Amino acid sequence: MDRVANLLNDPRRTDYSYDVILPYLNMAIEELSELLEEANVPVSNITSAPILIPQGYAAIVSTEYPNADPLLPRYPDDLVEIQELGERPQGDTGAFHLLTKREFPIILPMTNSLLYWTWEFQVVKFNRASAPIEVQLKYICQGVPYVAGPNTLITMINSRAYLSYKTAALCSFFIGENESRAKVLNDHADLAMERIEGISNKGRQQIMTRHRPFRATYKTRSGF
């Protein structure tokens, strides 16, 4: 937030105090998280701890699900979209076996497996199992948590440049009403996002990059 104030020519934070900047920083964090999710940047991918599905139960719900049965399991608060879901019997230490995703749930007699999973009205649904089952979610999460105050630590590597420029752009546009300055700051934020995606892509492809050698013979070979 100090960087944001500097970008807005207010290093002493006379007009752009922490309290003024904070809501716009969280807007920038929300936008960054959505861009990371869309680009499938690994920081937004996560595997959950095992979640126990009691015998006879057939769903996992949000922690905010209204009037939920206390025994009904909850999925992680940062879940955005499920990529894979696996199951194994309670107490088993082996691998999770992937379940097939269906568009709509079907009601079948209870078996020793959940059989499938569906994602309906933000509820994960299965067939009822005749014994307790553990499930594991591989999902897209909100990669960057919201900030509560000036002492909150943002742990995402390489996010500082984007968040500084994007927050300053939002403040410049909505508070300062300076469209031209906001556009320049947004352009810098876009470039920072491109760098985040580019670095992530290199990591996924395991590409090693070397600088061209700075030698007179190199210049001769290149024709310059």
C-alpha cells in the first residue's frame, strides 16, 4: 500500500491512507485470483486433506450452507472449481480412486462406493455409500487471500508489482477520477500479469533459458 501511495504521488498518504487503499487492494486481489484461475497458474491449484463422508450421506456443502446437518461434511472455503475427486474406504492409506463426474445425480441402492460425483448448486453430490468413505478434492482455489490490514502478509511470489499497479489504477480511476493516469497504471499491471503467466509457463515446461554470450566473436558471427 506504500507503493500504491507513491504511484499516486502521495508518499505521506495524506489522501490515500491505508484505510482508503485497502478496499481497492482487495478488489485487485480478487481480479488477480480470477486471472490466475483462468490461466491455470499452479498457485491456484490445490489438493484437499481427506474429507470423511459418513455412511448414508451423499453430499459435501459449503461452510455457509444454510441449516445443514452437523454431520454433513464441508468443502474448503477457498474452493472455486473442482478438477478431480477421488475416494477410498475410511482408514485406508492407499491411493484415492478417481470418481466419474456426472451432469446430474442418480439415485441407486447404497453400495460400498460413492460411484460418481456431481457439482449442482455449489453442492458436491454422490450416491449414498454403505460405509464411511474418505474423499479428496483436487480443485482450483482463490490463490491470493484477501488482506485484512496493513500488516497482512501476501505470500504469493511475484504478485507485488501487479497488485501495486492495479490497486493504484483503481484508486486513480474511482477516487482521483484521473482516467489517463489509471490507464497508464493498468497497462503496467497488464505487463506484470503477463510476466507472472510467462514465468509460470516456463516452470511448467521446465525450460532453461540462457542469455546470449556477450563476446566480440559472437558479434562477428551474427554479422553486426
